[in-house]
Amino acid sequence: MSGWFNAHFVSMVDGVAYGLLLFTLAVGLSLVFGMMDVLNLAHGTLYLAGAYTAYALSDGSWLGLLIALVVGLVVGLLGGGLLAAAVAPLQGRGHLDQAALTLGISLIAAEVMVMLFGAEVLPTAPPSALSGSVSVLGHTYPVYRLAFIGIATLLAALVYLAFERSSVGALVRATVADRDMVRTMGVDTRKVLFGVFGFGAALAAVGGVLGAPIIAPGPGIDERVLVLSLVVVVIGGLGSVRGALLGALLIGQVQTLGVALVPSYAPFLLFGAMLLVLALRPQGLFAPGRA
Amino acid sequence: MRARRTPILIAVAAATALTLSACGGGTLGGGDEEEAGSGGPIKIGLLVPQSGVYKSLGDDMKAGFEVYLEEHDNMLGGVEVEVILADEGETADSGKAAADKLVKQDEVTVVTGVVSSAVMNGVVDLFETSKIPLVGSNASPTTLTDATYIWRTSYVNDQPGEALGAYVAEQVDGSVYFLAADYQAGLDEVTGFKRSFDAAGGETADEVYTPFPGTTNFQPFLANANSSGAEALFSFYAGGAAVEFVKQYDQFGLKGQIDHYSAGFLTEGGVLDAQGESALGTFTAMNYNFDLENELNASFVEAYEAKTGLKPTTYAMASYDAAHVLDLAIEAAGGEDADSESINTAIGEIEKVESPRGTWTWSEIGTPVQTWYLREVQEVDGTLANVVIQELGEL
């Protein structure tokens, strides 16, 4: 047993890093869908925009990372606001229209980013203080990923507390559960929707800034992270922070530990896991209870 | 009701996004079309990617071809030439459409270029039936063995591996672990490597193929390689995947523990800068390196650096050689009287080509028989570079 644990220890740690990165993406997607019933296929574009921001602004110093984070946050908020405004007129016209619009936006944005940054994958260096590797229980592991686990855990805890324990969070949860009832009580739900959209988008873009040294920006990365976060949402259940967190951590392990255990089935593991959940518990493993 | 159905909808959306993204290849920008009077200069189609993931290779090949033309006053075989550029894009469809345009609309006499093996497979029939010679300067799938009008100045896909296999079998005291991208080129490379590796008594630890192009995190694969007890690793990756692979190989502590051997693309051109110091000590096999010592290479490197500010890659060199092959063939075919058929015959009759890589000759299937080199990534005057360590013999 300890031999097995030893061989796969790094994979499990890395699964946590991956899971937390996926969480920053999936939580926005999940809330926006669960709450506004809007399917935002441009969500991966926000990650990519954040990652390119990190590439363009990070110069190996802490200041560079800080500037990249601030700019990424602004990019995310702006992007989220624009997307929310773009899909607003489509309210009630069904998912296909929303999907077509947001996918179109993501394709245009992808072409623009290729024009700006070229067609190469651009590996992004973390701050030089975090660029090496350290020994964790006798295994070599990149310092940056350890730091990322720390920061992302903090981020996830903050999001969880804000959503589950604050009055604004209660309002958001109420809107997820029954939008019409909240509106009847005199709350302008559109403001809540815009707020959640912008928040989710900002989180995805910040995830991109922090995640750039792990999943480097390049053409096609937007779709890849979108697909991953859609799978997380399916597995975790809609409109729930807890579901997104647990789903993301599970997919993180599937993508690292799972691949290490059965490498020859690597291409099937992700969708195999999704298929299993869809067949056995279609509402998602950790879906919030609702009427 | 909604709660039950929406996850399925998202699943469908995920599948749709996957499919659509596969179609999203950039096909912007056609070619530079210039008017040409009939009976004037010989028209040469240059089919290289001007968009998409292979654009940097296309840029190298375009520059290599242009350097040769500039050295020869835009004349090949004593005749002025007009180069018509067409964008290969990144898919078989975009490449085939561009080849069609060159052959049917622009009515070129010969075509050169082609980066992607998928495009090469897709255009075989076009060139064979229209009897227009294609002097390819990169793509060379192992399956292409019986074409009459298709030549390549590069190498067959499995040759970098084959050149390296016997050397690694002798050098490494223990087993070798194989990790390669799961597509044709990766399979070809490992197959070529194992052909000479097994024959020389090499021992295989395991052979694993990583999903392509989906893999960005190699950690689980590297963890398995690390705990396998192998003494060395042979890998095949190119482009963005090569950058990620080499960096993670270092980050997860395999560098310094397990020697890393690979086909030359792993550290060729722009990817080496992106890999940074993680690439130090990586061994690769290639048919060319900018530091080869011969007169022709010295002048080629100088001219190429003056034009682009970069050291030439094997892609640029192969394209330079394609221009050289056409130069020899057009001259032998009678200069101004040369047509597609006579040029094709003349190409086959070329006995040897003096090249920056050294002299090479045609193999039976229209690819070079050439010397292979073992290179190591070293720091030279503050920058990282592939440095030739020794020859690996002729193939």
C-alpha cells in the first residue's frame, strides 16, 4: 500500500492543483447556468484572455504577477459584463440561441487572440521566486504548483463562504432556486444576474492569470478548458458552489491519478466519468436540493 | 424537470464545442497573386502554412527558399522564376484546397513546400494525375513510397528515430521508456527507433502514447516513467507539446535522473527558447544543425541570419535544398524550354546535391540518403543551442 501511495503521491497532489484550477472556471459557468439558465460557451475564452494577460505582463517579478492579476480581473469583469449584455436580449429564447451566440463570440475572440499573440503555445513563466522545484516527501514537485494550491484553496474558501454564509450569497442562492419569487419580493434580479456573470467571468480570468504556468495559453486552449469545466458542471451539478468544487477536485484526480493508473485509457477517462454520472445520477453528484 | 434535463444538454454542448473547435482552423489569407505573362518566368508554387499551428515552420521554409533565390538573382537553372505563395493552413482540407488552386488556377510548373503529413497524403493523387512535380521540403509520411512526381528534400518520418535507436541501445546501460504523442508521426518515430534499437539488443521498459492534441499535463505519464526504473527516455513531441513536455520533465525531477533522447523537432527552432534551461542536456537526432562545419553551410547561415535574424532550422535548410534541386533540374531540362514533365525527369537524374547538411543522394523512394547527427542542447555564449556531438551514420 505504501509503495502504491509513494508511486502515485505526486499524481494525487497534482490532481488537487488541477482540480482547484478547474474550480475557478467551473464555478462561474455553473452559477450562470443554474441561475440565469444561460449557457455561456465563451467561458473558456475568459480563461484564455487571463492566461494571455499573464503571458504579456508577467516578467518574473512579483509586481508583474500583481499587475497581471489586476489587469486580468478587469478583463474578466469587462468580458463578463459584455457577455451578459449580449445574451440579455436572448432571455427566454432557448439554449440553442445562447449557445450559437456565445460560441460565435468565442470563435471571433479566438481569431483575434491568434492575431495578437500568434498561433504558438506561449509557455508562461511564474515569478522567478517560485520557478524551481522542491522535494515533497522525497518527490520533486514544482514550487509554483504548491503555491497555486495554496492560493486557489484560499480563493475557493472565500467563494464558498461568500456564497453560503453572506446575505449577498443568500440572494444568489435564492435566485438560483426560484427567480420569479425573488423578483416578486422586489429585488431586481437582472442586477443579481449581471453581478454573478461578472463575478464568474472575473474568477475565470483570474484563474487564467494564475493558471498560465500550468495550462499555457495557445489556440484551442479556450475550448479545452471549456469542455473540462462543462464536464465538471455535469458531474458536480448545476448552480452550486459545493458541486463545482467537489466535481472539479474529482475531475482533477481523474485527469492525473486516473491517467497514471491506466495510461492507455487516458483519452476516455474524462468522458467515461461524465457518462457514468449521467447514467447513474443525471442531476449531478452533488446537486443542491431543489423543488 | 429542468434539473434533470440540463446536465444532458451541457453534455451535448460539450460534445458540440469539441466538434466545432476541430473545424475552427484559420484559413484566412489566400496567396500573393501576381500577374504573369505566359511564356515568361517559370511559375513555382510555394505551399506552406501562413496561418494555424504550423505557421512558424512555414515561415522558416519560405525564408529558406527565398534565401536561395536571393543568392541566385531570382533565377533557377538560368531562368527567372515567379514564386506563388499559397497558404497550406493546418488541416488536410485547407492544404488540399491551396494545392488545387496552385495547380488548376495558377497553373504552376512545379510546387514545393508542404509541412503536414496529412496534407501530403491528401495531395498525392492531385500531383500524380496532373503530372506536376512536387518537391516537398518537410512532410514525408512512411506510407509514401511509390510516387513518381513527389520528391522530398527532408527525410522520412521514421528516420530520426531509426538513426538514434542503435546508438541509444549501446549507450544506455538499462531499459528505455517510450513516451510519444498518439498520432501517426509519433507512432512512426517510435517504430523507426525500435527497428534499430531492438536489433542492437536494447531493452524496453514500457511504451506509452499520450492523447494528441489534448495532453497538456504530462505529470501522470512522467510519474510512471520515473517509477519504472528506466535508465533513459525516448520521446516524440513537437511544437507546443514539446515545450510543455520538456519543462515538466525538468519540473517533476526526471532531468538529471533519466537521460532524455528524442527526434530533433523536440528542440528545433523557436520551441527551444520557450523551453529555456529545462532543455539543457537533451539529446536529439537530426539531419542538420546550423553549426555544421562546411563552406556552403557557413554562407547559408550567414545569409539566413542576415535575412531573418535567426539561425536556420532543418525546415529552412530543406526548403533551401528544394530550391537547389529545382535549380539543377530546370537547368538540366533545358532552361526556358523546361516543362513539368522534363523537370520531373531531370530531378530523378540528379546524382548528388551539395547541401548545408553535407552532400546527399536520392533514395529509391525520392527522399535523401544523408548523414544523421546526434545533438545535445548546451549553453553557447549565453544562449541555448543544439550542438552537434557526433555523427550517427548515414540513412
